[in-house]
Amino acid sequence: MNHTTLPHSGRKVLVSGATGTVGRQIVTELLARGHAVRALTRDAVKARAVLPEAVEVAVGDLTDPDSLTEALTDVTGLHLITFGGAAFAPLETGPRVLELARKAGVRRVTVLHGGEDTPVERAVKETADLDWTVVLPVEFMSNALEWAPGVRADDEVREPFADRLSAMVHEGDIGAVAAVALTEEGHGGRSYVVTGPEVLTLRDKVAALGAARGREIRLVELTEEQAVARWRQAGLPEHVIGFLLEAYGNTPEVGRTVVDTVERVTGRPARTFAEWAADHADAFRP
Ligand SMILES: NC(=O)c1ccc[n+]([C@@H]2O[C@H](COP(=O)([O-])OP(=O)(O)OC[C@H]3O[C@@H](n4cnc5c(N)ncnc54)[C@H](OP(=O)(O)O)[C@@H]3O)[C@@H](O)[C@H]2O)c1
């Protein structure tokens, strides 16, 4: 295997996607709650660079379930992503991953929903004697970091659909909901939509970022055609472009409706975009 830090025996939570936006937050929340955490990665060096010392790092690839055997040792809780490989391709290995997890003693699983039905989610729901929770976040607040280079360089955000509505959620709150579901009773067999505390337009978000960094930011509204051309230039695959057009141009009700999951599950109110912007203001300063 594959590990950079050898595990000792005991009950642990294995977090896949741990080097990513949501996974890192799950790791932080689990550690803060006093749990032993192991991070799954395909790249131990990268993982060690971004994860806290207290986390064990185990190398494995979800597209190759047999590479997970040792990472699953002593694990009772498992957080799963639903993609693996290039461009968020749906992970086809869900059933085998779940089989190995059950054999290893995993009792509780959370899944980060990726916007569509996937073999991972189906396998999780079909596995006997498993407490599963599907976490369905709406748009992440951290997506705003994509604007940072343009804001630093030109005080500008260039995006389509300036009036689109979003109940976007702080990634730390997604992590907190998953951490609770992974370690506390009462969340099995549930699917949790996770949102922020308010519905904002793109204009509202840009204004909040300007206020947080102490300098106004212009919003330049792109046409749909201009946006598609820019996404193509950035190398986004056509299916991702199609997804973005639909998500931004025709946001489904679930993406623009506030629900109280964060407060109900974690006992803390969901964080606002103004809080997120204050925490990340430096990324938007020249
Ligand atoms: N952005 C949004 O607004 C939004 C909203 C709702 C839902 N989502 C969903 O959130 C998910 C993305 O989450 P994220 O932003 O936290 O991810 P991310 O930051 O892009 O990180 C990807 C993570 O996946 C891991 N990974 C990828 N392929 C793997 C494989 N074959 N085996 C093991 N690990 C693998 C990577 O680990 P290593 O590189 O360390 O191996 C990395 O930790 C997607 O399903 C997306 O649909 C996003």
C-alpha cells in the first residue's frame, strides 16, 4: 500500500475527495469533533501538502477498487464522491467499492451527490445494513474563487446570467453536515439538500465581494454565446458546458430555495456569502 502514515488499529472515517473543496472541509470538521480520520488520495505528496498533520493519508484509486483494501482497514465510516477520473466522469465501480467497504466493517456512508444518479449512489442505497446519507449541496460559495484572477487584474467579473438566483452554500457547512452524518446517529437513509441561508443574484455576490475587499468590482454580463466561447477556450468538455448553461440559465428550484438542513443537522446557522467573502477577501485583492 500505499500509505504515507501507517494506521494504528481503531475506528476511523475514510474520506475520499479529501484533497478537494468539500473533502478538506469534512476532514477539518471530523478532526474538530475528535474523530480519527484517514484521507484517500491518488497522490500522497499532494495530500500531505494540503491536509493537517493529524490525518492519515492512504493512497488508492476509486476507479480501481482493489487498490482500496488497505485504506479501508479499521474503517467504520466512509465518505464517497461519485466521480473519478477526468472531467468528473461518473464512477462506475460503486458496487465493488461498497462490497469491499462492507467486508472491511464500514457501517456508515455519506455520498456527495454530483447532480445526477450514479452507480455509487445506487450501490450505497442498495447495500444491506448500511446507514447511508446522501448530501446534495447546491452551488458552492467557493466557486467564486474562479473570479479571483479577473478581479485582481481588472476589478471585473465577466459572467452570463447576472440576475440568476442561487441559495449557494458555504463548503464548510457541507463538510459539517457530512461530518455529523458520518459520526452521529439518526441520519441513516436520508438525503439532505444543503443550502446557504439566503438567495442571492450574481449582482449581489459581486457587490458582497467588493464590500469585503474594500473596492468595488464591476460585473460585465456576458451573452450566452460569449460565455460558451470562453468555457470552450478554457477547455471545458461540451457536457460540462451544457450543465453550466442549464444550471445558471435555468436554475432549478432546489438551487434557489433555502432549506434549514445546516442548522437542523449541525446546530449552527448556515454561513452567509458575506462571511465567506470576508474570509476570502485577500484572494480578491491585487
Ligand atoms: N461546485 C459546485 O458548485 C457543486 C455543487 C454541487 C455539487 N457539486 C459536486 O461536487 C463534486 C466535486 O467536489 P469537490 O469540488 O470537492 O471536488 P474537487 O475539489 O474537484 O476535488 C476532487 C477530489 O476527488 C478526488 N478524486 C478524483 N478522482 C478520484 C479517484 N479516481 N480516486 C480517488 N479520488 C479521486 C481527488 O483526489 P486526489 O486528486 O487527491 O486523488 C480530489 O480530492 C462533484 O461531484 C460536483 O458535481 C459541485
